[in-house]
Amino acid sequence: MKNYLKEELSSNFLKILMEDMPELSEAQTRRIAEKLTDSSFSSYLTNSTGLRSQLKEAIVDVEKHRAQFKNYIDITQKQTNTILKKFKEKGFITKKYDENTHKTILKGQTTMVDEMVFFLNELNDLVILFYKEVYKVDQTSMETPQITLF
């Protein structure tokens, strides 16, 4: 790939020099084209090295942030499961399948927990969105990890 690019640059420079400066000898044209090729190829390599370094840093940052957010989701799921277990035992909430959205939602048994249930349902939507958008995971089989809070 490098040799192809260098040859392409050289032939383009030669063509431009021969068209725009016909008064130069062939040796002068080739010498100038060679210097331009070396200079532009050196700039290209320096630029490519910088881009590669920036891309590597960006990938490391993205993976670090994904892992960090995944940890937040895992902690949220663990704590939510503990809370839900207690609320189910006490009869404060029930799970219900919503035909409109095609997902399981929580229903509060008393007005006291309705706001908390609303929050948990919103949090569940965020968890599902995270797994679908960031990890491209969809809950289609039992082999995939749990992508919902409940």
C-alpha cells in the first residue's frame, strides 16, 4: 500500500510538472517530482502515525467508559433486585406485561409506591436502551445476559 501511494504521488507530480513547466528538462522534472514525493510521503506518514495514536487513545477511552457504565448498570440491577424482592414479599408491587410496549412493567399496589414504581420503570427503559444501543444486545434468547432490571 505504501509503495502504491508513493508511486501514485510521484506519477501525479511528474504529470503536473510536465504539463505546467514544459521548459524544464526531463531530469529536472523527475528530480523535483522525487523531492515533492518524498516530502509529501513523509508528511503523510507523520500524519498517519498521529491519527493512529489518536484513534488508539479514543478506543481506550470508549472501552473504559463502556466498562464503567456497565458497572453502574450491574450495581443498579443488583440493588433493584434486592428492593424488588422485599416489595414483592410485602405485596407492594406486581409485575404486569404491557401489551402496548411488549415488555414487563411494575404496577404499584398502593399509591405510596406509585412514584417509586414509575422511577423503576423509567430506569428499566434506560437499562434496556443501554444494552441495545451500546452493546447491541437484544433479549431474544435465554443465552443472552439479562438486559432488564426485572
